Amino acid sequence: MQNIKEKNLDDIGRYMIARRYAKRTITTYRYWLGQFFQFCTRRNLCKYTESSVEYFLSNLSNAKSVSPSTQAIALNAIAFYFKHILQRPFASDLKFNKATRPKKLPVVLTKNEVRRLFQSLSTDMLLPCQLMYGSGLRVMEAVRLRVHDIDFDYKTIRIWNAKGGKHRQVTLAPELLPILRSKIEQAISITKQDLMDPEYNGVWLPSAYDKKHPNAKFDPNWHYLFFAKQLSLDPQSQAIRRHHIDDSTIRKAIKMAGKRAGITKNISCHTLRHSFATHLLESGADIRTVQEQLGHTDVKTTQIYTHVLQRGANSVKSPLSDIIHD
């Protein structure tokens, strides 16, 4: 029989699915809420109080030595639970011991390594990876691109509802325009085939927009650029749709391509975004411009990329260079 804790987590999962939270967010929040419930049970704490939250978060820092980002994710999960499930948002700032482990410096590829990585990717995985590096996209921003997000006239990509719910426009390499036109033609062709299927119920759209424009889900311009190979069942509406490709496909492809290219660095999809920012700064781009391209709220987040500039952090030239070259 399912215990109370598991049932509670299942209910939370269904609540998040109904509101179109990302699968990874649902999995992560369920995990941390499960950890929180277990912690409270073992210590005979009430899991519905802010003091128990403070105790749990402090324990993550003191006993578990988690990173600041991990502690922040746990806090976000519990804050979600209090606000949306209990209908009782935190009344004030929580007081707990904050994790202080220093951030890891980002892994960055050289331009030659990027070139070798691209040469080792399969044809169908190359374009999304080129966009992650060429436009600084996160992997989920890449797979969620729709046909009309590509602006050929101004050579930009429109990113909607990115991290933090923000929108932005990013640069687009003109060398990719012919490939993107071909990809869009494929997406439109597939959409036309799908529309001939009487069971097909269009592409998924945000609920508010879907209600306001009920026919938009059948418009090819709203369909995903990187579309899945098969139609699938929408778990919320039980409608037959064509989703975008799964991000795990790209993640695995990059890992395998990195090995084939002989790259010994521990690379991921985000490595391409890190490399985009670093190479822009290296070429002389203003840090505020890079900040806008990445969608960072605080320029301090962007400044971490200055560590690999040719003259060292913040473009400081080492005095040793003058001595050696004298």
C-alpha cells in the first residue's frame, strides 16, 4: 500500500504536471521534498513550519556540505510546497546557515576543440549544438525553439520564458541561415503530414494562449523546430501531439562526440554556452552585451567568464610577459 509520504509526493507531481512544469523540475522538487519530509520524520519535527525548514536547510550546509546551488534548489522546492500546496508562503526571510562552498569555474572549450566536437557530432545533433555555442542557448532553450522564433531579417533568435520566466533576443550566426531554412521546411512538411491524421490535436501551447487562439496549435509556425520522430500522448490533456526532441538525446550525443574528438575535459551542453560567453569576451565584446545575450540578471554572474581571457582574469596582463619578451 502506498504510504502517506509517497501519496503526498504523487499529488504534488500531478499538480505540477497540470501546470506544465518541466519534467526535470518535477523530479527535482519531488526529490527534495521527499528528503525534507524524511528529515522531519526522523527528528519528530512538524514539516509545516518555517523553523523546520530552517533546520533542514542548515543541516544541508553543516552536515551534508552541499553546494550553494544545491541548497538553493532545495529551498526553491520547499518554498513551492508552502506557497502552492499549503497556500502559506513564507512570512519572512528564513534564517539558516547558508552553504559557502566556492563555485566551480566553468569548463570552457578552445575554438579548436569546438570545431573538433562539431566534426564528431551526427548530422541531426549538429544544428542544436551549433545554436547552443553560436547563440549561447541553454539546452532546453534550444529544444523548445519553435519555427517562428527564428528571425531571418535581423539574424536573431527570440527566446521565450527562459530561466526566471524572462524573454530575450540573441545573436544568430548568418552561416546557419541556410541550414535553418532547410530545417524549418522539414518541420512544416512534418506538420502538414500530422494535420492529415484525424487524431492529431496540434502542438502544445501555453494554456492562456491556447484559449485565446484555439487554432494556433495547428499553425506550422508554432510547431517545434527540433521535432520528435514520433507522435506521442500529452500526459495532461491525453491529446495526440508531436513534442520536441528530448534534451537527454543531445546531452548523450555531446558526451559521445567529446570522446570521439579526443577532448579530455568533462563537457556537457552547458559547456557550449560557457564557451560562447568566454569567446565573446575574448574577441572584445563588452561584458554588459554578453550579460544580455546570456540573460543574466546580475553582471557578476557573467564576470566568471573573464578567467580564461588570453591575458588572465579581467584582462590583466601578467608582468612576467614583459620580462620574458624584453
